Amino acid sequence: GVVDRLKQLGHRVIGVNSGARSGRPDKYANLKAEMWDKLAQWLREDEPVIPDRNDLKDDLLTPGYDYDAGGRLKIESKDEIKGRGLASTDLADALALTFAQPVSGVERMARRAKYAEMD
């Protein structure tokens, strides 16, 4: 529904199904695991600029991870997180979604500038 509405409003949107097959099925159980792993790498290596929000930080630290029988990374599902009595990780999931598609260097610099202004 959200993707369709944004398209109706004239926005360029790419729908993402986090349960879909990863671009690296040998390494990740699904696209969610790939996005979250790329997010984790970015947070460790690229000197990211993200909003200084405790709710975002909490979301980033909430999901657990494991490996399936094939040795592929899998991220704890929202249902499993809720089963532990914790809130949904909507903010961190939104941030992880930004890793669903490659971003050019120019777009990356513009994104950093935008987030720096928000901080």
C-alpha cells in the first residue's frame, strides 16, 4: 500500500521484500540479513552520520542473529523480537532498507550531507 501510494504521488520508489532471496544466497538467508549486514559494515567502517536518537540506537541493538544449517546469516524476525517482549525495530529497519539497492558515490555524499543537517 505504501509503495503504491508513493508512486501515485509521483515519487520514484523501489518496493523491497525483506524476505526475498538475497543477492548472495550463499551468505545470507534472505534480503533482510543482507541489508542488516551491510548496515552493520557501514556503521563500523564508513564513519556514518545518523541522527543522534536513542530510539534508533535501541532499534539497532535489538535484533539477534544466527546462522542457518547452510551457514547463512539470518536476522531475528519481528515476531521473535516481540516474543521477547521488545518493541518493533521500525527505525532501524527503515535504515537497513537503504541498503537494499546500491548507491552511487554522489548519492552517498548527498545522503551524508542531508543527515548532517538533521542532526
